[in-house]
Amino acid sequence: MTDISPLAPESFPDIPSIPGVQMAAGACGVRYSGKLDVLLVKLAEGTEVAGVFTKSQTAAAPIDWCKQSLSNGKARALVVNSGNANAFNGVAGIASVERTANQASEVVSCASEDVFIASTGVIGEALPDNKITDALSGLSENLGTDWQAAGDAICTTDTYAKGAFRKVKIGETEVTIGGIAKGSGMIAPDMATMLAFVFTDAAIPQSVLQPLLSKSADKSFNSITVDSDTSTSDTVLLFATGQAEHQAIVSAVDAPLQDFKVALDEVMLDLAQQVVRDGEGATKFVEIKVSGAADDKAARTIGLAIANSPLVKTAIAGEDANWGRIVMAVGKSGEKADRDKMGISIGGVEIAATGQAVEGYDEAPVADHMKGQEIDIAVDVGIGQGEATVWTCDLTHGYITINADYRT
Amino acid sequence: MTDISPLAPESFPDIPSIPGVQMAAGACGVRYSGKLDVLLVKLAEGTEVAGVFTKSQTAAAPIDWCKQSLSNGKARALVVNSGNANAFNGVAGIASVERTANQASEVVSCASEDVFIASTGVIGEALPDNKITDALSGLSENLGTDWQAAGDAICTTDTYAKGAFRKVKIGETEVTIGGIAKGSGMIAPDMATMLAFVFTDAAIPQSVLQPLLSKSADKSFNSITVDSDTSTSDTVLLFATGQAEHQAIVSAVDAPLQDFKVALDEVMLDLAQQVVRDGEGATKFVEIKVSGAADDKAARTIGLAIANSPLVKTAIAGEDANWGRIVMAVGKSGEKADRDKMGISIGGVEIAATGQAVEGYDEAPVADHMKGQEIDIAVDVGIGQGEATVWTCDLTHGYITINADYRT
């Protein structure tokens, strides 16, 4: 593991235990010896689950499995390994998933279709699933609430474990939402990004949980990018153990659920932003607010075009407020923009308006802002009312160094 | 100018003079003093012209002008400057173009709508067009056939001037096709890329010239990428002076035109590949052949997804045959692919087939191939008969270095 990202949070959060959620992490040598690389989470009977997955046409075998398992909306176990994505392994990959699910179903005493599986790491190498299945029995005897170990076990090129939680009330009953995520490179979500697992003791049926998660993912994991590359393994799963005793929830618009939705969005966004802050080689965290687009979807597309532009990202790395490259990126997004009404602000200073540079704008505060670690860009494209915010990081020599010799 | 790209051709080609085409390049200090930065080309009366332009929503002012000028299909002059793209300059940018066109029309004695204008360089800074207009009269008195100076005058971050030519017969009459291009970064064409100007003494009406150019651009400039960023100034213009005396051409399917079409495609592809070979920071030239796609357009989309993937490009820079990243890029392209039928070859060695690694394939020749400067990748996605070839370069520390301090 390389040095911890300069954008990392100060420490891993003190996620409380969540009734119905027990976990254990182990080092079984999937790829590196001694690194925590397998996670078993045992979930209480009655746990409901929602998921969003990569739209990749070359999705990994565990994605197919999870989509299938999701159809009955119940979950009893989650097994995650890092070091090997079990992607592009053909029939052998599918068999690996089945063996893992079968072994997990034995150690937690449930049906194998209630087991969820995720793998992250190198693509196209056979998964030594025997190392994982051999470890599961031991893990099941050591279940606890070590969230940080769980976060560590799912990391690959990540430089720190990512966790977040909120406590919130449903009616008079306090519930907890806690989760972990991993991701650093190959981050340009399409439906979801990399791996994130969020747990709550709230009692929410799958029919409500799924739309909550999908909507929340759009505003968080689907609004971040590190390098425009979409993983074959992107998975976000939300488990609700139902251990909290609050009034019954039957619809996403139920009044008692409103605070929960806000808290869920906060946990999801917190985790998503932690992924960006661990972007490979990142030295700056960039927030891009787009307004004036044809609609919100168009705004997000424009935001991601800016966030994915290598020229914008290298300019930020060079602490250069090169807004001409932002204009270029807006133009290539394919969405409508009125060149002659566009405006751009960096660090709160308006530097372009009505399609041209603001004459005599003060470059000094902008230059200072560019030297910081948190960069704010706002773009109005002069068409309509569509708005979106996306997050990314800069593109540095560190990214090249990490990725020119990851596999070898 | 940095060191010449290691992928550059040995020398600038010896482009012959083309009847009806005269040119002069000058150093007028648009951005840097002493660098050739303005080009005037005078075209014989009766010259027909075809063009393809960037689809950017924030296209530069000269693009609007050229599209307008193209409507009558005639051309008498071309003025190109480097150092400033005259993009995102609002009304002032439009006025700059008009003043330049008016002055050019005076010095070559033609209507201003028969003048074509292109600008390349920094975005969002006012164009000092007086430097250009002041220079035009002197240039018009020194017209000649110095193609290399013309090629130099349109360069920005390019490390070498790009030219190509072919001689070919239409019926019994020999004609010449010669052209120049510029481009190094911000290369991900959409309709056309950066600047390329191709000239011929053939007599071909605009109604035939335009479809020839559009089709040729699809297979050349629209099939290359350096960094996925689409310029605001992309322009390809094809001028036919009509000085050659061959049988009349009335349709693109005329038999005497078939060799000309092949030669035009060759010149266009030669220029396009020279742009890739001058990709910012490039150390390897990469050809990606995609087969088995739903159709040819899908194949090109898949090819460009591979060619634009930072993870694929950094792996190539690291001389790592990391084909898992190719699988990932195919998956994110959005086009159909059958994961379990896909095959991948690198340097002619099949390393993945039917959706998994070829057991025991010989890594040694692949590793040798990756150490070379010319990398061949072939991917079959197992769906249909669609095929395409695209070209790109690797992503290196050089790209970061160049782009983290271009403007400042």
C-alpha cells in the first residue's frame, strides 16, 4: 500500500454496532499474503436487501449472482474478497461463486440464494476460491463489529479504509445506518461504483429499500469519477436487518421515513466522496456544480464531462485555473449549452460570463484557491433549470505511476 | 517546443507543388515571438471546398465562419493562426474573424465569404487579430510552395510538422493530393479533429467532394484519439483547385474517381496517424482492431472506449499486457459484447478466448511486443460482423508534465 492519500479523513469513523449485523475479516492470501482480503458479514433472519450494479457488458461473475439473489429481496450473508475480481473467468468464475455461496450458506445456516458475493481486484485470473471457502468457517466463529477491519478487507489500491454512519429516528425509534466502501481507480460509475455495503437495523421492505437506494446512488456513487473507467465489479448493497422496532414502513413517501432518507443520502455521499478522496494519485478534491442545463440529467452529464477531462484534471494538478479547458469539456459533453451565455466561477470568483472572460477579474484569489486541496468549480451553461453536482480529483504523475505497474 | 516525439516520421515529406495552391507562413507574434504562427494559402479561382468540423457545443468563432462560407462551396483563401484558438471570446471573437477575412479578401482579391479561417491554441483569450491582418499583405507578396513552413505555422504543442501526399490518376491525368495537419493533445475527434488541410488540383465539384471527405474523415480523423478531449476548433478542409485537365466528375461513384478515393483515404489516414504519433507524451503507437461487433459503428465505439481508457493506456505505457483492462473498457463502451465469447490478441498472440484467459499461452512474445513502439491489439466481441480500426497512443508521465503547465 502506498502512502495514505493527502485527502484522506483524519481517521476511520467509530461506527457503532448495528443490531442484526455481525462481521469478521481474515487474511486468506487471495493475492498477497498477510493482507486482510476476505470479509464475512452475517445478517439476521428477515434482513431485506436492495442493490445497484455496474452496467458493464463484461460484468464479473459475482454481479450475475447478486442480481439473481436480489430477486427474492432477502439476505443472510455477504462474502467479499479483494485481490481478484473473478471477472472474465468464464464457467470457472461462475463455479467459484457457487462454491463460495454454498460454503457461506453452510456456515451461517441459510439458503445459498440468500448469500451475496462481491470480488474486487485483478481481472482475468482464476479465483483461488478454496482459500476463501477454507476461511469461512473460522470467520463465522469470530463474528463481531470490527468495521475498520471489514473496510480494510475489501481494499485493493485504496490507501485507507472507508466508512461512514448516521443515527436517525424513524418515528420515535432511533436506527443506525452504517457502511463501508472501497475504490480508488477504475472509478466512473454507471449505476453504482466499485464496492459499497451499507447496513441498517431499520425495518424497511425491499420494495421500499430498492427505490431509496437507486435514487441515493444517483446523487452519490453515480456522481463521482476518478478516471472515467467503469469497473466490471461495481456493486452497492443496502441491507436492512429489521431489528429496530418502529412503526411499519410501506412506502418510500411515508412521513416517518423522511429523516432516514436524508441520513441514507448522507452516508452514501460520505462514502462516495471518500472514494474520490482516495483517487489514485489524487492531491486535490474537486466539486463541480453545473446549473442552467436542459435538465438535471444533462447537468450531470456535463459535470462528468468536465470531471473526466484529462486536460481539466491535469490543469487542476498544475494549480492552473485554465477555464478554457472547462469550456472545451462542456462543449464535448454532447448536451446543450449556449456558448454565448455560459458563465464559470472558480473558488467563488466569476471568471467568465456571457461567453467570454470577465474583464479584469482578480486572478489572485483564484490562484490562491487553486493551491488548496479543495477546489470548487461552478458552471452555468445558459440553457434551462437543470442542476447537478459531481465530484472528482486531479490527474497527477501519481496516477501514471500507480497504473503503469499495478499488475506486474 | 519539447523534444520531437519518438514516434515521429523520419522527415517531413517532399510534397510537390499543386497547381492552384500557393502559400506563405509568417511569424507575427500571436503568442510567442519568433515562432511561425500564421499561414496564408491562396487558391485558384474555381476552387471547390468541402469541410468537416467539431460537433462541440462550444465551438470557436472560426468554426461558425467556415460553416457559413462552406454553403457556397467555393474557396479562394485560407488563413490559419496558431497560439490562440479564438474560442469563447464572445462578440469580440466574431469581430476578429470578420476583420481577418476582410483583410484576406483584399490581399487575394476575392469575396470575404470565399475566405476560410482556422485558429488553434489557448481558449478564452482575446485574439490579437491586428497582428495577423498586418501580416497578410506581406505574406501575399511571398507566396510559394514551402509546405513544411506551412505545417510548422499551424503547430502548437506539436513536436513536428505533419504532411502527406499521394499522386494518383483520374482517367489518364495525374493529380496530386497533399495536406498538412496539426494536433497533439485535446484529440478525440467528433466529426473531425484539430486542424487538417488537404489540397488537390483535381477538378471535383463540392457536391462530390463533401461526401468523399466525410466518409474519409470517419475512417481516419474520426478513428483516432489521444486523450478523449474534443477540441473546440477541430476542422478538416479539402480544397480542389480544378487545375488538372481530366474528364468531368459528376458523382462520387464515377469509375475514374476510384483510385482518387483510395489516395485521399491514404493521405487522410497518414495525417491522422501522424497526429497520434505526436500525442502528448506518447511513447507507443497503438492500433486497435475490433471485430464481431453489432455493426461497424458499434465496433468503432468499442475501439474508442479501449483507446480512451486511462487504465489501458497506462498499462501500455508500463509495457504490461494487462488485457483485463481491455475487457473492462469493452464493458463500459455501452455497446453489446458477449462476455463469454470474447477473444483478445496482443501482438498477434491470442491471450483470451471464449471469455477467459487462454491456458498456458506464451507470455514471452507478448512481453517482447509490449516493449516495442508499435502495439497491435485485436478484440473480437462475439456478437456480429461489425469491424473497425482505431489508433491511439499510451498515457505517460509526459502527458501530465505537458498539461499541468501548458498555459502558465
